[in-house]
Amino acid sequence: MEERPQVALLGHGEAGRVLAAGLAPRTRLRVYDPAYPPGGPTQGPAEGALVASNAEAVRGAEVVIAVTTGSDSLAACAESRPHLRPGALYADLSTAAPGDKREIAALVAAAGAVAVDGAVMAPVPLRGLSTPILASGAGAERFAAFARAHGMDVTPIGGEPGDAAARKLLRSVLVKGLSALAIEAQGAAEAAGLAEWFWEHLVETVTAADERFVRRLLEGAAQHGVRRVHEMEAATRMLEELDVPPTMTAATAATLRRVTETGLPRFPGGDRSPGRGDVSPHSTPGP
């Protein structure tokens, strides 16, 4: 019977605990997180894998998986570097910026190990080990092979460190931006006494969204840019009157104003020509 690989997991927060529980029966797992020392309160099925130091976790590991916060990712890598086994995989799955991922790869390479930029593309608590992960960098294919053998879902995308992170963060710009918009709009609706009406409108709009709807959002910003800027400036004043901070609404007005000057970003089948304002001052309002 083939010996189970030695794996280090750095980070034992929400995602780390889920991954640890899945990997513990399949690998020789050591988990390090300064916030969760061994012998502390029970943190799940992998509690016995907790160790007291980074060195104890990383030394001798064939695969190191870092699930720290993005802000801690560089420090965790620097702490791990002296203990990395030559040829070991160091997979950073944090939500760090592409530039940080490149710095991590350089630190790992200097230690004779192989870096992987990993991007977690769905909530880990919902999917466990089967959570989809994109991987780029020199070790992406090796990490994907390890993943397949141990119940993880990793897709190598080629490219350099930072390429997977860029995809993750672009998704974050969209999804977290939508979240912030929904929070601001629902808060304004509540302040205006229209919370139930607006909630139904929000759900209907999101549910009905398709590619045609998305194209109309972008193309309409160029075709009716001036009117839409005025509309969002009025919306900004309304939120101020309701004592709701118009952070996203004011940013929307600024973005639409810029579109009237520079045009739309490129998208499949789109037109980069700058917006020239409304075709008619009486044009029909659209989304």
C-alpha cells in the first residue's frame, strides 16, 4: 500500500477547518495556525493534526497548502521558506493580489520548491474538498494531480503565478460589487418605506438576467450616458436625503460619466466607440 503523502496546511479558519477535515483521513496532515494552538478548544475532526509551529508543519512536507488571509499570505510564505523541502509544492490559495502571488512564487523558487497560485472559486464550507480551485504557475499540473488523487477539484489553467488570482479577483469585483449595490439599494428602500416592493423588484431583476440583459446594461451606458449620469446624480441626492450613504450610487455616476468620455471596455461582440450622450433628450429610459 502506497504511503500517504505528508501535507502541511497553513490556516485553520473556516476554509482551513473544512479542508483539514477532508484531507486528514487521506494524508499525513499537519496543520498550523497561530490562532489555534494544539490542545485548545476543539476545532473539528482534524484537531489532532494541529501543531505548535510553522516549522513543525512544513518541514518534510511534500505539499504545503496555505489558506491564510490574503493579508497574511506573504508573511506565511516567508516563515515557511527556511523549512521547505526541495521540490515540494507550495500552493497559496489565499485571496491575495496577483503581485503578491508573484512575490510568493519568487520566495518559494529561491528555496528550491515549486509554487502554485491557487484561486478558490466557490465557498469552501458549501463544497468541502470538491470546491473548484483554479491553479496557475509552475506547479499547477502537479498540484492538480495531487488534488485528483485526494478528493480535491483543481483545474490547471497554465500561465504564471497571479493568473489564477486575477480571475478570482475579477469575479470578486463583480459579485462583491453586486452585493454592495444590493445592500445600498435595499437600505435606501427601507428608509423610503419601500423595502418589500424593492425586494421583489431586486429578485425579479436578478432572476431574469441573461446575456441580452448584460449587453443592454453595457451598451445602454454608452448610448444614453449623459441621461444616466443625471439619473444617478438624482439618485445620489435622494439617498443623501434619506440619510443613506450613497457610496455605490455616487461611484456609479462617476463610472458612467467616464464612459461618456472614454467609451466602454472591450467585450465579445461589443463596440469600443465612446458614448456621445443621449440620441434624444426624450429617449425612452432603459435599465
